[in-house]
Amino acid sequence: MQRNPKILITGANGQLGQVLTKALRDRHGKSSVIASDINQTSDSDEHYLFLDILNTERIKETIDDHGITQIYHMAAILSASGEWNPSKTWNVNFNALLRILEIARDKKLDKLFFPSTIAVFGNTTPRTDTPQDVPLLPETIYGISKTTGELWCNYYFNKYGVDVRSVRYPGIISYQSIPSGGTTDYAVEIFHELLQHGKYECFLEKDTALPMMYIDDAIQATIQLMEAPKADIQTRIGYNLSAMSFTPATLFAEIQKYLPTAQIAYKPDFRQKIAESWSQSIDDSRARTEWGWAHQYDLERMVKTMLDNLSTQK
Ligand code: SER
């Protein structure tokens, strides 16, 4: 029988972690969700812990001390930052996962969530409507660590029965939190820069299409997958997940409807090559069929929601 969830979130100060923590606390109560991160939280939170995900003993103690039954393992170094220090990225993104999988097995946790990404795709992957099961040959160390992580999750499920679940997030767009070190970050930065300064210098080419998702959809997908009946989860590698795909030029044109004097310049840097190795659009029919995933936000709704929320924050 499933116990009442007592959840540990790693990387709770990250772009997804912050909003996920709030969503899970709204659902289960604050004391049922322990937020942790290697960065200190800005507000006082009695259910927040400083936690280094490479400190295995401390993670085990945390699980015992708080009676943890589920982990959402959100801590990671993203695609662009990862390229500056590949071995550290491997350690944080992969070695930590391996330890957490082993802890989940040893402590008989009910569930584990592992966030994967469109960065698992590479130059050999079909770039449009990318299917679930394709050869993965990622270009970045971030993609390599997440691809390997998916395979280990699958292995731990098949061999030891660890109930680990995963999605391949597209670029995530949020107003509550800012991403850091990713290739899709431009799609959040652009809102802040255009609202504050009226202009934005984009680090990707204007016609580079990438799959993207509004934060509420990403959180909904995560919780929906974690709460789905076990029998519905037919794959233990990351589920493809899709909501919208757009280029910087399309996003800018949509924002310009609200900010007509806004200006953009394109100055691609090393992130352009990373973006070009990823998919432009995703076939997520398995997530939709197997556990009922459905997105709510398209480009128009996302842009309006971002501008409404960021304007009232000022
Ligand atoms: N948003 C991530 C990145 O750009 C992709 O998962 O690195």
C-alpha cells in the first residue's frame, strides 16, 4: 500500500525546483515537502535544507530523519554551463543520480523522479516530430549525462524495481524563477530585457526553432506522471513531452504585439551549435496516450501570461 508521500526535492532553488516545491506543498502540505539545494534559500523556510547531492551519507540521514518516501531529484548543471566544466557536470548530473538510485533501492523509496531533457537528442536524431525511441547521440556533456541517466533509471527499474519516472523537458519558460546556464534561457531573458530596457540581444539565430513549454504545464506533467498508476508507465526512460515550438523571431513578434517599440538584435554564440543539435519539435504521443498528458499553454497564451505576471512584479 502506498504511504502518504513525504517528499525530498533536490535543486529546489532552480528554475523548476522553486515552482515545483510550491506546487507540491500546496498539494501535500508544507511539512510533507522538504526543499533542499546547495545554494542557500533567500527566505526563511523551516522545511529547507542545505544539501550537497554528492554527500551520500547526508542524503541517507535526511531520508531517515524526515521519513522521506519520494525524491524529486531536480539538481543539475544545464547545457551551456556544463560545457565549461565537463567532469564536474558529469559528477553532479550523473554520479549523484547513481547514488540516489542506489539509496532509493536501499531505502525502498516509493518513487523517484529524474528530469531528462531534449538535450539527449543529437545530430543523428530526426529534428522534427522527434519520436520517443530514437538513437541518442548527444553533443553536450549535459545531454550525455542525462542520456546515461535515463539508461540507469531504466536499469534500476528493471533489475531492482525502483519506481523511477522521467520526462524529457523542453525549454521551460517561467516568470517566478530564472533559468541559468541553459541554451533555451533566451526565451525567459527576452521578457525581462524587453520589459526593462526595450531591447534584447539574442544569443541564438532568429530562425532557430526549439521545443518549449510554459512552467505550469511542466509542473503539471511532472506531478501527473508521478501520480499516474504504475501500470500506465510503459517506459522508464524519459518520456518525450511537447507543448509548443518557436524561433526567437516568432517569440519576439508575439511579444511585439504588446510592446510595439521593442527591439531585438541577433548575436549567436557557442549556444547556437548546441541548439542546432537538438530537435525542433517533439512527438509526445506516448505520454499523451499512456498517462493522459495534455498541455494548456500555446505561444499566445504563454506570452500574455508572462507579460501580465512580469509587469505586475515591477
Ligand atoms: N533548458 C535546458 C537547457 O537549455 C534544456 O533542457 O540546457
